Amino acid sequence: MLKRKEKVQFESPDRLNRLVEGTKIIGDVFCESNLRIDGEIQGNISTSSKVVIGEAGILRGNLTCLEADIEGTIEGKLTIENLLILREQAKVHGDIVTGKLHIEEGAVFVGACKMNSSFSPTSKINAQSNENVVY
């Protein structure tokens, strides 16, 4: 689990990482502040803060973060500690593990979803150990 610092610090406009439309990153991204993606990332994203994927944004990889607001496209597993919002234009192809989920009408989600009411590092470990159990 990523360490979380003071929340107010991350919501500051000068602490925003932004990938603009027309930009492409191949590789993993690690950050501690908010991240907005309007370009494309081919790799995994891990942050202890919020991630926004704009309508033109594309992520081909896994996303692990505190909160996420998705308008664009994701192909990969999402592990969101608190709230995940899938906006009307969102297209998600992959499994979701989240504390809370809001899906707007028109959003596309293909995969499985697991809700965790009390998200913690131990609940993630337990969820992973149960993935290979056949009933």
C-alpha cells in the first residue's frame, strides 16, 4: 500500500501532474500527487492520490490509486482504495477492486468487480490469495 500524506497538499493546483493530449508514455508511472491523463500511457500507474483520465485519455495497464474519475479508456486492472467514478464516455476492460463505485449511464465496463467496504493492505492480500480458489 502506498503511503498517504496530508490530503490538502495533493489537492493543490501546483501539485497536479498532467499528461496532455497527443503525448504518449511507455513505462510505469509512480507519483504522490494528483494525476490527470489526456494522452496515452502504456504501463502501470501507482499513486497515493487521485487519478483523472479525461475523455481522450487512454491507459493500457493497471491503475492503483486512492480515487479515480474515468472518462476515457482503460485496458487493465483497477485497484481503487476509495471512490471510482466511471463517467458516461468511460470504457473499462478489466477487473475492478474498489471501496465505492459510481457508474453513469452509457459507461462501458467489461470485467469483474469486487467491492471492499474496509479497504486495507490485509484485505488486498486476502483478496489476492482467494483469486485462485476453485469452488
